[in-house]
Amino acid sequence: MNIEIQKNIAEALANKAPVVALESTLITHGLPYPDNIETAKSLENIVRTAGATPATIAVIGGTVKIGLSDDDFEILGNAKDVHKLNAADIPICLAKSGHGGTTVAGTLLCAHKAGIKIFATGGIGGVHRNVQNTWDISQDLESLTQYNVAVITAGAKAILDLPKTLEYLETKGVPVIGYGTDEFPAFWTRKSGLGLSWRIDTPDEAAQIIKTRDNFDTQGGIIIANPVAEDQSLPMAEMEKIIDRALKDADTQNISGKEITPYLLKRVRELTEGKSLAPNITLLENNARLAAKIAVACSGPNQSA
Ligand code: PSU
Ligand code: MN
């Protein structure tokens, strides 16, 4: 199979030591150069410092790489011909010997194949606003129903229709658990006004849930929603205006499909004059740290996850 697991990650997995998967679309399509590479490497360091092994996942030259070299990071951060890979795109990119950053959907597939059960990202994709006209629902949601991986995220990006995203997850049986919050976080802001049924406050509680689900043989993943830090949270009313404007601009320029999420993120960054970048990076770091703590708790005594 075209899947290559870095030696230290393979060893950690064989020893049931804590491993955290990290996605790579944030490098290829989410953040500007050179913040993208710096952030991806800082996420790996944060995971290591918290006692787990990081596993950034991408496709390089037609191989799924679980764990990247410095050269791989440069290819993803710089090359022009780098694809955005959902789960469905991965075998095609492999067949064509291409490079690509894996989205949450793509990373879930690869993490599952490698046997990694904890995954940190920034914000998952979801049901887009205006879905009744576009039918645009991120493959992230579908992959969450398929692979038993816990995803640590700062909620879904506020560019989406958050109530519909939560309804979709409920219908599909993907539990959403607030970490230190009773509300679904909205990426750049801590609050969305949308209540969650379940809340946890410690990594141990997360590990208990992951282990219990495993023993119960439940299908699909779970979402652990970790809000952006209080001092980084951007005001919701201000963000709403900016998102509205970005959506109008996307419409005027006829942007749709795979391009819409990267376009909106970039446009929001421009319209906030870069103010959205710092919270975006900090929330990624917080999610990586929490994911590592959960992975450590999962591999502790009596935790077979
Ligand atoms: N969050 C970010 N930056 C990103 C993404 C999320 O801060 O680039 C990416 C993730 O990889 C997510 C993808 O899986 O956007 C969703 O894209 P779409 O809406 O096209 O499914
Ligand atoms: Mn889409």
C-alpha cells in the first residue's frame, strides 16, 4: 500500500504510546506562507512537549505519509501543484503521484488506516450557509460518521451554518462534547449561542468516553469542541459583518466547491487586517495540546484506547 509511517510513530503505535494525528490542509490551503510551516511545526512541538508523538499526515509524491520530513513540509508550504485532499481524492492523488494536504475528511481516513485514534485540527468543515442553493456540505461530516477517531476542534468555522452543522451531526450520530463549555464554539469566537448536550472538563473524562465507546463498538468518531482562549476570542457581531462581506465577495467572484473554504478564510484574514490570524494559530495550538493530553490519558493504566 502507498502508506508510509515514520519509524518513531510506528514504534509509538506498536507500544500503544500516545499519538496525535495533525492535518495538512491548514499548511497547503489554510494559512499563508511562512506562518503555515511554522505553525505546523509548532503544533508538532506542542504535542511532543505534552508527552505524545505527533503525526502530521499528507500525500507526498503519491505516498500517504504519516509523519513528515522537513522537505515534505517545504513541498506542502511552497509548491503550486499541491491538492486539497478529501477522503475521496486520496487514492486518485496516489495514482497520479501527486502532492496534497489532507482535509479533516482526508486525515480521518489516513489516521484510521494507520491506527491513530486522536486527531487535532483547527475547525472542522460543515454545512455551508445557503446550502439550500449550493448543496455544499463538507465531506468532513461524512468522514466523521465513518471512522472511529476523536477530533479535537475549536468548533466549526463561523463562515458556516452552525445550527445546521450541529443538526447534521446529530442525525448522523456523531456526538459533540464541549470541553469546558456548554456551547458549541464558533472558531474565532468562544460562543455561538448553540447549546450542547454534553460537557467535559478534563482529559481523563475524554479518555473515559473514548474507551467506553471503543468497548461498546460504536461506529464513527466524536467531536471534542475546545473553544478559542478568552483573550483571543474576536467579538461575534464584528465577525458576522466581516463574514457577510466575505460571502458576498465569494458570490460576486463565483467561487464555490473546494475553493470556497480557503477563499473565505483568506478573505476574512484580509478584511480583519490580519486580526483573525493570531486566534487561528492559538486555537490550533490549544487543540494540539489538549489532544496530546487526551492521548496521554487514553494510554495510561487501564485505558486500552
Ligand atoms: N480550518 C482552518 N483552516 C483550514 C481548514 C479548517 O483553520 O484550512 C480546512 C480543514 O482541512 C477542513 C477543510 O477539513 O478546511 C474543509 O473544507 P471544505 O469546507 O471544502 O470541506
Ligand atoms: Mn464543500
